[in-house]
Amino acid sequence: MMLSTRCSAVLLALLAPMPLLAAPPSFSASDPRHAALYRLEEAASELYNSEDYALSMSQRTRDAWQRLHDAAVKARANGRPHPLAGVALVNLSSMDQLDGKNADALRRSAEGLRLIEPFADAYAIEWMQGLSIEGYAKIALGDVPGGADTLARASRYMDGYIARLPADGIDKDVHMLRSNIAFIHAQALMRLGRNAEAVAAQKACMDARIAAVGPHSADALGAYYTYAQMLQRADRIEEAEHYARLAVDVATDHVDRKHPNYARALEALGLLLSRTGRRVESLDYLQRAIAIKRETVGTDSLYFHFGLQNLGSVLLPLERYADAEPLFLEAERGFRALEGENSPQSARALAWAGAASLAEGRRAEAIARLTDALGRVQAGTDQDRDIGQRAYPYLIPALIESGRMAQARSAAATFAAESAQLDNAPAFPLALAAMLAARTGADPVKLGEAARRLVEVVRDGAALNDQGDLNEEQRVALDMVLAVAAETQDGPLALDAMAIMAGSRIAQANRLVAQRLVEDPALAARVRTLQDRGKALEAADSRLLKALATDSGVADARAARAAAAEAVAAEQASIARDFPRWVEARGAERPDLSALRRDLGADEALLAVMPAFSGVYLMAVSGTQTRIERTDMDRAGMIALVGRLRDSLSPEGFDGEAAHRLYGQIFTPGIEAVLRKARSLRIVPTGAFASLPFAMLPQRPVTQARRDTPWLIRRFALTVQPGFAIAGAGERQMAAQTQTFLGVGAPRAFEDAALATQSRGGGPAMAANGAFRRGDAEARTLSALPPLPGSAAELQAVADRFGPKRATLLTGADASEAALRGSDLSSYGVILFATHGLVSGEMEGVTEPALVLSAPSTATPDTANDGLLTASEVATMRIGADWVILSACNTAAGDHAQAPAYSGLAQAFRYAGAGALLVSHWPVRDDASAFVTLETVKGAGRGLPRAVALQKAMLKLIRSDRPDAVQPYIWAPFILVGR
């Protein structure tokens, strides 16, 4: 008989390869003397293979197998019990396994294999299935190495069995069994950290599955996406994406939407997209997969809970911890209910929940969850490497921050030992383990070396990532590095770590820009060379870290790493020389603290505000001093304060307590000491702090806004920078007398009948967030945008400051995309856009931030001139302006509170060539916008630095008699974005 495919399908756990056994020569599986046994076997098989699942798993079916066992034990074959007694036990063990009774499954499968073994070649399929069940049960009970050994035996036996058969004599069931064994084997090898072997085993699984069912079946679909996942774990990303996309193509073209593998294919591609930085796209796939699973397999299913866990794992690096945590906890409960208290999957879900609670500032809860997760798996085996790689990077920092150094030291030693045993360990886990071990030690020299090495590895990894993405483990690592830098006041170390964090945000914001630049074939070839050298460097890093861990071959590994690093540096320098805009758009510049100090003016300082994983770090730099600190409040609390302040802003008032608490957290006595002599301040904020209006932070407690409130803008002229780039020659402010001006705005409306919506206190607010749907601006929505009666006057007033010979205006129908494309924008020193700004949800090309220009003529439709100047279109322009003024709403905005710094139109103009930008944080009243713009241009025309000109314009607005002018909501949204 053949076991039901139900038995094979349940073997999704672990395994490995076995030698052929010879059956006694006189034995025949069709000996007519045992006809009664064959009838009992047929009756039991018919029940077990019934389409009625309840019947197949019923006591009646168990009784049928038991009758076969009892009769076969009494029958003799070559002096032994007939092997059908063992076959019956293997089938009973399969039922035990399906019922979650793994201890019974292990006992019965072991006894069944003992009975079958002398006759294994006569019952080869049943023998291999018995080994698979035994291996799976061992693993489920915590004996991963033992289970892997058993499954290895099954795999080797299968290889020999296949070799004895003619190519056309292998039926579907044999191929399917081979595929299932290889699948379980691959999962086991992965859990043991033997990833290269796991990829090979999964490839064998996929090949056998295709041989069994063809390339377009639902079963083949599962093999594609599982192989893609294995390739991704082995860092073979391009191959992984190929197979993940193949799975989705097969699903959509050939597989019923209700089949579980349809949803799982979407899920696999979503996870891969997430891990290569395309998280917005990935969320669509993952949410769609969960919806299909809910409809097709229900919520009481492992598949459904895997979907919840996968969605949570994507939300985690997006810093949407409050959304991710309940998904992990629901998945944990589901896995535990279905697989038992020590379910490895429940432990992994709990570890993710622990990471979320740590990021949210609940350290004790995080430690409890992470410790519990480790304990569940380690209770059964001490060789499961996967759970340690997930839990220790969060647990050890949490223990250190809680002062539990003895426990942290023990955990760090275990993590280092386990990481060193991974067969193809990337450089990052090895460097992180070394850093954490040093952090719990007493040698400051070794700690500094480990911290610098970890920064190098993270930087190299970010350079290889086309999306500029940092995952949560990398942010935990940089958090630890910054903690060390703050303790030791190591300015260069802090600057290196912060530059990586800022560069990641810049690269995410400018992914479309960088992609457009790489369309240049010459640059594309150079980038491929850099990527190849980067991968060689990562491999050399890994070899060096292993050599250091084992104290063997260190000199050779260090020399190889130095040579690889030199090759990368040479290629980077060459690309930076020939294609500087690509390097800038990638956020790949490496700042130097001495050069940064030299770049500061006599009365100028720099302040970086960086949220890492659990902490927020500050670095103040003046011409002679540097100070690094961690805020007293954790990251979650600080971000909540920023959100509280932003939510409170209105024409009537603001949350004065939140504003002053933020001031106190950021401008500590230590930071103030460095900034004491400065009158101008460059601020480098990332994450939620990129949306913080620093100008309105009060230097003493306030309850309401007054004309004499001591705002930060009274003390400093402020410039915001996305990163730590240093001004090059030709980037300094040009004198207004030599500049020409282009003003664009007051465009022709999409419909003359559009009604204006008046905001409080004056002109209409430029609020147009809802205009995009599915990437297309709907004319109906655009026609509802309020008119901007002050924009034409604003443009004319600024043009008058330059004079008719040096000013050009494009207004009304002339304020169009076609007119801009037909103009040489590189010749203008100042460009002002006075129009509506649309804030999109995404920069991914599905929806983009845009400026609204004149409605296109319906008589001459043109998709390239649709009335919306999008960020990606701006990025293709060549702008030579000393500065660009975007007098429109939300032109500094990203797509969410933790968005890349200034990821909207501001970044697009910056990388199109604009020297600096005047932009706004939130919808701006057009009379206030016109006032600040004109006064800033006047000040710059008198020779004031742009930041000082903006400072004076904002203070003048506060002193004015305009409605609600003292309220930060009116004057504080304006920021100057520098290099």
C-alpha cells in the first residue's frame, strides 16, 4: 500500500539523507499465504484515504490498522513478524502526528521501522515515510540534531532507491515523497545554521516536486517560493527574487485563488520585497495574502498565523511597533494552540513581540518575552541556532540597559559561540556578537575596536543594499555603537554611526532618483563592479571575524580584508569623482569630523538628533568641541512627544508642555555648553524628528504664545540638513544682485467653478492631501482645491525685488509642465513655486508628492503634461538655482511620522541641483506664506545669509498684526533645507 499524501504534507519540519537495505531474498510482498493480511491492509487503507477527513482520522480507522498489526505480528516471514505489522504502526504514527501526539508518533514510528527494517527494500516507500515521521517527531519534541540525522538517513535511502529505478519508472508518489523528504531536510539544516546545505536540499525538493506535478501546479508553486526563501537566507537575492516572482506568475496564471499556495506565493514575494527595502509594495502582497487565507483556510490554521507573523515582521522595521506587536502575539497564541507549549514557531513570534516591546520602551516586558522565547526552544535542544539569532540581538542590549550585566555577559558569550558555528555566517552577526561580548567585558580598547568594526560592517551592508535600507538588527547595532560613543565621547565613532542612519533615510527618499541615474549605462556598469567588490568585502569581513573568534589565521584574514576594502574604496572614490549626484542621492558620503568642523562658520554649530532603536542620540559639534548624549527619555517616549506636539498645533494654540519637554530633552546642559557661542545652528534630524518644527521649541515653560515668547528661533538662525554633507566649492550663497528669478504659480484651475475653502484667520489653507488615488490625480478632486488669491501677488512682489530684466513669471495657463520643460532652468538663481502641494502616501511611483500646475487642455491630452509636477519628474530636471522656494503646503513632508527626512518634493529638488530650499512642514495660510517668502528674499537681497533672512522674516511675522500671527501654527512651519 501507499501512505496517504496527507502524511507527507504534514512533514513540514526537518530532515537529512541513508543507505540501502537488502530484503531477505526469499521474501515476497505478494506471497499468497498472507492474503488475509493483504485484505486487512486494503480495508484500513480505504478508510485512511477516505475523502471524509473525520472518517480517515476516526477510531474506526485506528482499529483497522490495529487489527492489521495484531494479525501481522502473529504471521511469520523468514522467521520474523510480517513487515505489514510495521506498516500498520507507521500509519498509526502518521495519525498520531496529525493529531499533534508527537510522543506517540515517535514511539510507534520507531517500533514500526524496527519491524520493517529487515524487509525495507520490499516496503521502500513505507520505510522512508516511517523515517520521515520519526525525524519530524524528534524535531517537534526538541531533538533537532537527532531528527536531522534520522531524516538524513531517509534522504540517502531515497537517493539510492531512485538510482535503482528506470527514468520512466518513477511514479508521481515517489517524486512527491522525495520532495517532502528534501523539504523537511532543508528546514532542519536551516535551523541548525547549515544554510548552504539547506539551499541545496530545497533545490532538490523543488526539482522533485516539478517532476511529480509539472511546473504550473499549485504544489510546484509552493516549491518555488520556499526555494526563494532559502536563497534569500543565503544572501542570493537576485535568484531569490526570480523564483519569488515566478511563484506569483504561476499562481495568477494557473492556480485557483482559493488554494492555500496562492496566498503563500503572494506572501513569499512580499517578504522578499520587504527584505530588499520595498516595504510599501510588500505590505500590499502580505495584506492581500492574509485576506485570502482568512477566506480560504480560516483563522484556526498554521498558514494564517504565519501570515500574521510575516506582516508583523514587515511593520517592525517600518517602526510601526504598535501595529506589529498584536500580530505577533496573536500568531504566538495560535502557534502554541496548534503545536503545543514549546512550539518553535510560537517562540519566534514571541521573540518578535519582545523586540517590539523593547522598541516601545517596555524593557522588562521585552526581557521576559525574549527569555521565554529562548527557553521554549532550548528546553528541547541546544543546537537550534535560528532562535538565538532572532532573540539575542535584542535581549543582550536590554539586559545591559537594565544593569543585569552578569546575565548579559552569559548571553553574549552564548550568542558569540552560536554565531561562530553558522556555516556561512554573514559578517554582520559575527561583528554584532563580538561587539556585544566586548560591551559586557572590561576592556575599553577591545570595545572600541569592536564598535568600529561593527560600524564598518553595517556601512558595507548598507552600501550593498540598493534601497539604502537598515533592518531592525542593524538599528539595534547602531544604537549600541552610539551608546558606546556617548560613554567614551568618541566623536568620530558617533559621526560614523549617525551618518549611516542619516544616509539610509536619504537613500530611501531618493530611491527613484538613484534608479534614474543608474539608467546611464556607464554608471550602471560601474555600480555592478562596486557591488561585486562589496560582496567580496563582506565575505572577507566574515572570514576575518571567524578568524578572530577562533584565534586562527588572523594575519592572512586581516590582509585579505584590507585588500578587499581598498578595492571597494577605490571604486567608490572613482564613482564619486565621475558621478557625484549618484553618491549624494544614495546617502553614501562618509563625513570626517575635522572637515565638518572646518566647514562651520565662526558663529555656527551643528546638532544631530537621531532616533536609533530604543534610544535617541544627540551630537553637538562646534569649531572646537563635540558632545554626544543619549536623551533621558527613550525613543518611544520622545517620538510620542513629537506626535503630541504636532497634533496639538492649530491657529488657537499648541501643547506648551510637550514643546518645552522636547527642548529640555534635546538642549541639555552638556549640549548647551557646545552651542553656547553659536548664533546659527545646522540641525540633522532623522525619523520622527525630521517633522519636528525646532524653531518653535520654547527655552522656558510656556502656556500660551506671546510676541515675546523665547522660541528657539530667537536664539538661532536654523538650517535643516538631511545628512552630514559638507559644502563644496560653488555651493555657497550667491549675491542676490547677480541672480535671476523664475516665479511659477497661480496656475489655471482645473475647473473655474472650484469653490474656495477659507481657513481660520485669513487666506485659504493649502491642504490638498487627498488628491491622489492609485497614482492618478482625479480631475474632480483637483477641481475642488481652494484658489490661492495671494499667490499671484506673492510672485509679483518677489519679481519686483529682482527687477524686470532679471525676473521671469509663469502664471495662469503659462504655469504648465510644458512651459517648464521648455525653459532652461539652470540659468536661474532663485526659483519660487507658489501653488498647491500635494502630499502623497508614498514615493514608490504608485503615488508621489507633486506641485499642481495649470490644468492641461482637454483638446490636446498629454500624459506627460497632466498638470502635476511629480517628485520623480523634478528629479530629472537640471536646476542651477542657488535656492528654490516651495511656497506650498507640506513640501517638506514624508509619507509617515517615521518617514525618511524631507522625503517629499524638497529632496527631489535638492537632487535636481537646487542649492537650498525653503519649504513647509504643514498646510500654510497663503498670506503667511507670501509674507515669509517676500521678507526672506528681501533679507537675502541685502546680503544676509539665507538662514538669518528666514529667521528675521519669521520674527517679523510674529510681531505683525496679522491674525493669529503669534501662534506657531502660522509662523513655525517654514524651514530652510540645506545641503
